[in-house]
Amino acid sequence: MKISLANLDKIMERCTKKEIDLIIYIGQYQDEDGVIKGINYKDVINNIGISKSTFYKLLYSLEEKEIIKINYFNEHGFWEAQILDNVFATKEDYKKGYLKLNYEVLHSEAFYNLTKSEKLIVLHLFKINDFRREMIKVTVKKIMEWTNKSLRSVRKFILTLSNMFKIVKKGNLSLLIDCLFGFGTRETSESNIQIKHIIDYRLMKVGCHADENDIADTITVIKQFKIKCVDTMIQLIDSTVRNFGTLAPRYINKLVGLL
């Protein structure tokens, strides 16, 4: 999904580099109200490279910094949280500006290994990239402002980032960055990622597995009927698991017609 630009500024100002990784990772599973259900620490630590204890420390810290609100009445083994002030339910919400979380780079090992300052540069680049131009011109002075670091440090950051983005021209005063390289989104759509997360979460909860084709067909059914309410998705998935012991896309299709 998305992070509002107001939230992004708050995250860049208040969060550590690993807190940034966590909010981006769990943020991809949020609904239009910013609610994330089915957060499992094993999934998170395996993907962003942290320990179990660090997961809890980061989660609580994000709440203390007023980035998220934790629902402590969660299911055993799973967490639920809401990204504060991150609602995308109307056209007006979108007009306030946002950062998409589906960029390939943001979920890469290269990004996870960056310093806090380097992550800030990447996030600022995505923030100003509007896809209406092929190049972004950024001054070295602006990067120094973003990071609050010296010219010497910024030069090191630029060297690291040149492995992630195509810098067409490097100068003492500015950079010219090719937007056609390094700014791509993942092949899997935002909605597919969110729905699959809900499916995996409910299957994991009861300890059952499903065929990949059935998972794909279930995603298709949910999208065809434009089901956006996560609680409705959970209701459909739980019903088919109760009755068949696994996913049954045709049954889900029939259930949707009865809603």
C-alpha cells in the first residue's frame, strides 16, 4: 500500500534505519485504514534480517514514536497494528500525497544494508520522483540537508547508491539520476501482495497448507468481486478451511455471491 507524505516525513525524522525497514515491510500489508493484521515475527525477521528480540523492540518503539498503534488484543502468534493517520479511503486522501511501498528497491537486501542516511536519500528520491520525467537532478547541497552530514560523508553515500540507481552524471554540485533504472515497482501488484498475506496468515493460524493454484485462484476471486474489507476476506478464507481443510476457490466464489 502507501505511506502518506506527512507520515513519511515523520518516519524519516524519528525512526532508526531498522524501524524504517519494519514499517515499510509491514506497511505493504495494510488496508485502506492503515490497519495491518496477521503480523508474524518469523515472517518479518526472515525478510528484513533482524532477531526476535529486535522485532519486539522495534514494534514497541514505533508505537512510542507515534508511528503505529498496536492492538494488544491480538491472536496468539500474530500481531495487529495500525499506521496512524494513514487512511486512503477517498480521493481526497490520495490528493494529500503518498509514497508507494511497492518499489522493488525498498524490499531488497541492498536497501536493508544501507545506513540511516543512505535510506533517507533513497526515500527522498522516491518522494520527488513523479514519473513525468526521465531524469532527476539533485544537488549535493540538498543531499547534505536531507542527511545532515558533511560533504565527505555524502560523497561516500553517493558511491554506495550508484550501485542501486543509474547516476548519469556526477558533479561537485549536483547529480543527474536516470529514473528508468532503480525506480521500478515489483511485478506482483499491491493488492495481490496484501491478499496473499491474508491467505497465508489464516492458513498459518490453523496449520494447513494450500496448493499454489488454489491460492492464485482465491486471489482472483477476491479481486474480481472487489472485496477490500480484510475482515470479509478472513471470513471467506476461514469458512472454506473449516469446510474443506484447505482453500476451495469455487466454494469461496459461491460464498461471495451470498454476501
